[in-house]
Amino acid sequence: MRTMPMRSMAMRMMTVLAAVLALHARAAGQSSHTHSEMIDDDRRITVDARGQVRFTDDDQGVAWMEPGARMSVEESNRGEPERRVVWREEGGRVRRTFYLDGRETAPDAGDEAWIRRALLQPIRESGAYATQRVTRIHRRGGTDAVLDEIRQIAGDGAKRAYYTALLRLPAVRGDDAARVLLHAGRGIASDGDKRTVLTTGLERFRGDRQVTEAAVRAAARIASDGDKSSVLRSATEGGALRDPAVREAFMQTARGIASDGDKSSVLIAAMASEGSAATAASALRVARTIASDGDKTRVLTSTSPSVLRNGEVRSAFSAALQTIASDGDRSRAATWLARSLP
């Protein structure tokens, strides 16, 4: 029996050549084409597929291919035989052919085990049937099992599909969802995909303290100010900012927004979300880091008169006011403060 050790691709991925496209979808009215090449030390896996492909429910084989479709998975590793398996649509049926070192041969038990493992790569990377797969994996091993599966995925789009499917499972509760969001913050490189996962969690667990704190901490890993501010604005809904730990994490992430316009919008949304003096004072302290006098003044003049009666809020307001260089903007903010006090 021939065997080949299979190591995790996710943790040791060095390069991914060509984006992996969805195997089960059509683009612009034409059959999809997938090509990916993954290199892990001396090990190389190449996946190539043309046309629509549907997999069996247990991920053990190809259930259906559109007319003319073809998919191949090939693996080479130094010191090991080269394996390749090809699925073709022929006359309405799926034909599978196995090659060892370039020669067509009948697979033995070890080869069959390799074929099953190799097939998982295109299934994972395509994101096909993510909801069904996540449901099955979670039923067998819970959230940790799904996160282990996601670690095997290279593409951010497929990771997003799996994370969002996991967050939408009825069996997933707030503490698990918080872990999922932190995992996604580290595991997804794309800002847009990361934003989608974080906002999905916030919407599903609106106002949950653990989930909101995890989401805003994960958002700190987003480079795009637009995507980061979108997550933070979503986090203001539900009243979770009343919690001191959540509020501190939120303001820390908001402080890292470079865009003055995005930062001011986030701070204004935070103050408007539940109207507490503690949130207003925290937002005004962060407002001092806004370079634009106009955007800073927008934050100051959005402070509710009811909280300006609080000494901590007035102190933070005055400190921010002193950092405004423009006479006109400083005058507007000072007038707002004067009118708001009894």
C-alpha cells in the first residue's frame, strides 16, 4: 500500500498562484474556470476545473458535472510518487481517472484515501455548499471543528462564506460567536471580507457584550478606514457601549482610524447610540486626535446638552476645544457649549 503524509496547508502556505473561483457558479454567462497552485515546502497541489461541478453530500466524490466539464487535482512531493486524479463529464456521467507518476492505473486503498483528501481542496476553496458543510461539521465536532476546517482554506472569499455560515447557525451562542469573530480578525486578510464577517456577527448578536467587544477588537486589524468605521458604526447599535470594557475597546479601535471624516462619524454615532456621559467623555477624548478642525467641531457640536452638564464631559469637551486652530470652528464649538449649559 502506498501512503503519503498529508500536512495542513493553511498554516504553512507559502504562495497561492491564481485566484480560486467558485466551482458551482457561472460568470458572465460562461462556464467557470478554476486554477490554483499551492506550495508548501516541497509539496505542490494544483487544482484545475472547467465548468460547473457539484460534490456529494459527504464530500467524498463528484456527484454531477455539466456537459464538457473537467476537474483535476494533482500533487507532487519530493521523494513521493506524483498523484493526479481527473474527473470528466462523458455522456451525462462522471468518469474518474487516476494517474500515478503520469501513468493511468487503478488506485489502491492508499490512493483512494489520497483522492478523498485531495478532493477537499477544491471543495474548500470554492466555498461551495459552505452552509451545508458547516452544519455537518458543527454537528460532528462543534465550533472548534469548523474553525479547524477554516484553517485549511487559503482564499478569503471562501473563509468568509464559512465564517458567516457558522455565525448564522442557531446552535452558536454569544461566547462562541465572540471566538469566531476574533478568529476571523486574525484569519482573513481582505478588509472587505473581514468587515462582512464582523458585521454579520454584530447583526446576529445585537447588543451582546462579548460579541461586540470581540468585533471591535477584530476591527482593529482592518486597514481600510471605510471598512473599519462601518464595523464600528454597526457596533454602536444595541447599547453594548454602556459596558466599560466594550467602550474602551471601541474607542481604542476608533483612535486608530486615520480618516478624520470616518473617525468623526464613528464618534458621533457612539455618542448618539445611548447618550451616556461616560461614552460622550470617551468620544471627546478621542476627538482630540482628529486633525481636521471642521470634523473635530462636528463631534463637539454633536454632544448632547444633557451630558454636557456632567463635569467629566465638560472637561473633555474643553480639552478638545483647545486643540481647534480655526477661529471660526472654535467659536462655533464654544457657543455650543455655552448654550448647552444652564
